Amino acid sequence: MSHAPVLRVRKHARHARPSKAAPVMAAAGLSASFVAADAAMLASGASAATADDFARLRQCESGGNYAINTGNGFYGAYQFDRGTWNGLGYPGRADQAAPATQDAAAAKLQSQRGWSPWPACSRKLGLGRSSSTVAADNAVAPSPVPVATRASRSRTRLAPVHHASPRIRVVVAPMTPPPFLHKQLSVADQPHFRIGVHMWQARMAARGWPISVDGYFGPQSAAIAKRFAAEKGIHLTALPGEVDKGVWDAAWRLPVS
């Protein structure tokens, strides 16, 4: 599903060097948190959910506000976009529905897809096995089976051969970016939480840059923005290290390399 910002987050976060895994499987249809985890669910399955899990999830997604509508295209306590909300069989928007209805919709979606529709918060809260921002290694080749002659079989019992289970590499798929808010993201706004910063950080995390998704644009976010723009050869209309519309759109449109 598509999801949106965490409203309560720690302000000072550390950023690390990015991982540049090549795509093997694409996952789509995500939120403003924009992290691809659907394919991971194919391998791990959905985990059991409790009322406490959903309480922590909505606190992370929206501060627990069932009526929230920030104008970014995601609504309600669980930050449903309209396509996902209507696809579950509910009319209108999530923020217009009663809390019990939103809780039921979240439980319904989680039972179908696990925690993958809320990748950033599920990862932060440790819900299930959602690990959409980390690419797994290639499938490990199995060990060769020992060859035994008929005579040796009669004398020696061969030890069983254990094959490693294949693992799946998950990355984001190119998709239409959400609307740019007509103001570049920069360290000038570092003291303030911005939804646009959170959305961009989450998308970059989905691309394999292990950037903390906290909604505050600090020096580490600026460094990643600068390196990303240089890597993709993006013509900037803002200063290096800032996120203008070109850098914003590229985070969603360009494939991972």
C-alpha cells in the first residue's frame, strides 16, 4: 500500500554509506513511506498482529490521529491512500471514517499483506519481518552432491547434503512521484519536521540508502542528496545537497543502479 509520514520521530539521526544492490525483484504500490516490502512478504509470510501492534503503528504513522489529513494524499491514523482504502471496500477517505472502521481496515490489510504496507514504521517498531530497505544476497549455490560408486555405497553411508535456501533481493520499482511541494528540502529547515523530508528520506531508504527516516533534513540528508544527484547526473535548480524537484522526481522515477 502507499503510506505516509511518521509524525513523532527522533530529531538527530545518523546516516551511513548506501548499499547499491542491483535489482532482482521489484515491489510496487507503496505509501509515502515508499519502501518496497511486498516481495519480502512472499518469502516470509505475514506475522500475527496484536492490538498493541496496531496502537504502536498508528502512533508512528500519524501520532494516533484518526482524523489527520495533511494534504499529501494519505489519510487517517494508518495513512491510507484513497486507492488502497477504496480497494478494501470502504468509501470516501480513511480520515472521514470512524476509528473502529479504520482499525478494521488496517487489520484487514495486514492480514492480506503483513506489515509491508507500512515499511518504515514496521521496521522501526520491529513488527513482523519487514526489511524492505535491505537487499539480500544472491541465492547461495547448493553444495555438490558427493558421487559414490556402487562398491563404495555398499561400504559407506553418505552423509545427507544440506542445501542453502535461496534468498530474494528486494528493491523499489520506478513509479510516479508524489507532488513536489514547490520548496526545496534543505538544512535551513533542519530544526523543523517536514512531511516532504520524511517522504523523501523513506523513498531513499527504499532505494538502498540507509538514511534515517525522521523528517528532519540535516547534514547527513544533505550529503546523501548531493551524492545521489551526482550519481544520476541530475541538473540542479537548487544548491548541491538540497532536494529540488529534479532530485525529488528522480528518487521515484529512476531505477536503482
